Amino acid sequence: MAHDLYRRTPPGQHPPNRFDGYKSTASRSPTRPAVVLPQTLSEITGPLRRDERLGAQENDLTRQRMGEPLGERIVVHGRVVDEAGRPVPNALVEIWQCNAAGRYHHPGDQHDAPLDPNFYGGGRARADDNGAYRFVTIKPGAYPWGNHKNAWRPAHIHFSLFGPAFATRLITQMYFPNDPLLAYDPIYNSVPERARHRLQAAFDMDGTQPEWALAYEFDIVLRGRNATPMENGHG
Amino acid sequence: MADGLTPSQTIGPFYWGSLVSGYRADLAPAGVAGERIELALTLYDADGAVVPDGLIEIWQANSHGRYNHPEDRRNLPLDTGFEGFGRASADTSGTARFATVRPGRVPWPEGGLQAPHINISIFARGVLNRLATRLYFEGDPALATDPVLKLVDPARRSTLLATCDAAGVWCLPIHLGGDRETVFFDC
Ligand SMILES: [Fe+2]
């Protein structure tokens, strides 16, 4: 019997591929069930991006341009862990977001809100040995997106993680607590109700830096390994 | 907070900055061993329209069939400068292009070898979960005995086969839905 290194994900964790409230899923979601693949070397290996050298300012999105961007400066930090709570050491964390006015520095974004020449909105961080990562950025604004009448995305930061294997790859979005737009957002609400709160950062008073910036804590949980037969044998 | 997996969300249309600076469409610098190949992966939606805003990542073994990763403990050569990871955005015609080397064969857990293949991740606006598929090379004699292709309905296997065009580029259309929907894997 093949033994999968990474735990199979039970239902109820991720959104369905097709979610009627999110219109563009209709033509972009497979309708046939995915073929279940035993995890081979192709799935249990994956890019670790260890050779990727990060610049000193890459995790500080407020210091990448000539001046400081407008908006509310925040610290976003947390840990990358697996399902058993074990750290994913040295994980590469990539983020991107719109500016404080709700506009992306992207040619496709035509929202009538100002660009900020001091904010590009992309950052990378390397987690430490305990899986801890940290960014300094500004709080992103809400923006309209045309999915339905008067549709607004709640403030969010996009996150991309590789984890240790092809099987653990994840792209997600971090939201802010108590945002009234969450209740109306089909992308957030595509996630099964029990799991949604995992996409909300926690306000972190302890991490807040006096006279400087509020802090938010966002832990990211990637797929973990199955217990090995030896671990089973020892209970 | 950490009471379960972090759920997946769409990449959205405006991925930028860190992702873009991390693009790597040319995986194999000069000196890397193996047959040089070019790939053109084209995304289509269920209606057959191109998907011009998708992001495609590839992950592959080197020409010796060795993954650059600690889980691959076999005594096969690693190539300096070849990680095996590529990332490129689809252009306005829905196509993401890569230059790399043809991968070698990697083992199947129950014995034997898999046919040469490239592992693919697809992200796009309207795609809530990463879609995982594979690219195989049409005409490869190893296809006939590949254990993964055996898991796939024979009528749909061709959705995983890249074909070599007149210019020598390996082309694979990837259909997110519709009659020609690509086979995606749950790994
Ligand atoms: Fe966004």
C-alpha cells in the first residue's frame, strides 16, 4: 500500500471550485472530479526557493520607494505551521495588496482611486526557524469589483506560500477582524462557514508598537505530514 | 486561531510585486545538462475563451530524474543553478511560456518509473483552489506504462499530452472546464 507523506484534506476546509455568488468561477471551475493521485516524489518535493535572496527592505512595504506611502502603517506577523502546529522553518512568504485608497499598482486596475507613487504593494519575507514571519505595510483599502451591484472587497492582503512540497502549495487572502464588508463578500464566504474565521487576522495589542504602528497576527496552517508507521507504533 | 488548515482563496486579477519579481520563465541556465525544450501552456475557460490573467507554475526533476529537494535522497546528480521551479503569467493570448530541460524519469512508489512529466499549478481570478495537473510529452515510449496515466480515463489522457509544434515548442492547452476539460489531480 502506498503511504502518503502528507495528510489528505478532509472536506469543509477549502472553498468549492464553483461558488455561485462569485461569478467568474462559473466558467473557470472544473466539473469533473479530480483524479486522486498517490503522493509520489513529484508531489512530496517542491520549490523551497532557498536560493532566492531577499533584499533588506522586501518585508517592509513602506520603505521600498523614495518616500513613505500614505495610509495607516501596520505590522502583520505570524507563524507558518503545519496541521500539528509544527513550524514550517524558512518558508518563503509572498504578499501583495492595494494601497490605502483601494487601488492596485497594476495596469489592469482601473478603479477611480489615486495611485500612491510611494507604494507598490508587493513584499516577501523568509520565515525564521520557528516559522515566524513579519511584514511592515499600510492597511489596504476596500475596493469595488463589479461582481454584482455595489460589490466591494473587504480590506485584504494576498498571501502566497509554498510550504515543503508541491502538495502544500497555497495562495490565500488575509482579512481584518470586524470588517463589515466580510458579510457581503462572496470570495470570503465561499469558504465553509466553520473555516472562514481562519482567514481573519487577530488584532494584536501586545505586538502594537507605541507611537508607530498597530499590529495584526496571522498564522498560516499548511498541510502536515501523516504520522509515520513508527510514530503510530509508539502511540 | 490555528484549529485547521488555512483555506484557499483566489489569486485575483491583480497579483503583482513579489509574485512578478519572482517570475522565472527560464529554468535552465547555460551549463545545465539535458535536452533544451520550450513550453507554451495556454489556458482556456469552460466556454473556450482564453484566460489572459492566469498564473502558471511548474515543478520538475532535472534531466537525470532528480528533484532538487531533500525528500529526493537518490544518488543522482543535481545540476548547479537548476531548481526545477518556474513561474510565468499568461499573456493576452492565455499563454505562459517556459524554457527548460526535458525532465528524466522519477520512481513510482510501488516500483518502476513514471514517464517524464512536469507538474503544473494553475491560479487565476475565478479559481478558488490551486488546480494541479501534469504535462507529458506526446510520443514518449514511457507513456504506455505510466502508472499515473493508468489512473486516468483513457478518453481524457490526451488532455495531459503536450504536442511538439512546427517550431519545436511543446504546446499544451489547459481547459479549466467544458468538453475538453483538462484532467486535474488531487494530490
Ligand atoms: Fe485583492
